[in-house]
Amino acid sequence: MQVAIVKYNAGNIYSVVNALRRLGVEPLLTDDAEQLAKADRVLFPGQGEARGAMEYLKAHRLDEVIRSLRQPVFGICVGQQLLCRHSEEGDVDCIGIFDAEVKRFSPIRHEDKVPCMGWNKLYNVKKPLFDEECYAYFVHSYYVPLCADTAASVDYILPYSAALQKDNFYACQFHPEKSGKAGEQMIKNFLDL
């Protein structure tokens, strides 16, 4: 099986590469449209800022490439946010797979810290990525509200989408590659689709 990771300027790429290697998969890091189209699975991880990431993706036409993919695609962290319609971070239009707007957390109580950093429990989880409710590791200041494509929910300040799924596109706000056995199982479930 050929697994490709989208190479662009918002990477958390090497922790994802290492997670795949632990599962016996040697991924291909690429920004080449033909290689991405030929891969059996595509991972779209990200860390960083939405506007700069989208500018890079558009300049290299990777937004069009990602939108056209028909094999299973997995967005992680900023990758999930970029698969949405719009982000408040930099007020930028994104790839538009999920019809949702990415919002910035607004603390309500003194103890509400932004960014959200740490372990949170996922609930209302849906197959095929999730086998059961679990804890996952989050680091982010922006979130996707609950919507028709929500595949797992989480509470931090308010309930929001921990994961999304629509057609062949899967995504999660947390870092499965840093979420222990539960995250490893989620990556394995994606590879086994």
C-alpha cells in the first residue's frame, strides 16, 4: 500500500511519519499532484496558521489536488481546519470539503486557557475510525463547531467537533500520532479502510 503525506509549509510531518513507521508503513512525502493521486491513502497533517498554509496550497495548486482526491484522505489538526469552508484564523477561505467555519476559542471562565493543550475525552464517536470513546491529545486555538459531518465530539469551553467525516475525507482536530494506543488504532483503522 502506498501512503502519501501532503508536503506543504504547515507541517507536523515527522511525528506522523514516525507513527506510520511504527505501524510498518514507509510513507511518501510529496507535493506532486500525480503521486498524491496515485497513492492508496493520503494524510494531510498540519501545524501552524491557516492563512499562510492556504496561500501556499493555492500557490502550488494543492488545494485543487486535495479536493479532487477519491481515495481515503485524513486531515490532522490544521489539516482538519483547512478541509473546512472558511477559517477565522486569518479570515481565509479554505478547501471546502466540510461545510463548516473554523472559529477561535473565546474563554468564558478564568480557567479557560487558549490554546487548548492536553488530553480530552472523545464521545459520540463513529466508525470506521473509532472503535470506542477514548482520550486524545489536543493543541489548538481554533475549532470546528458541531455539524452534520461530526464523527466525534469533545468538550473544551464548549462542545465541538473532535473529528469529521464526509465521503472519502476523514479528519481530526487532535493529534492521533501523539495520542497513545487509541491514536495508533485510529491511524490503523484509516489505513485499513
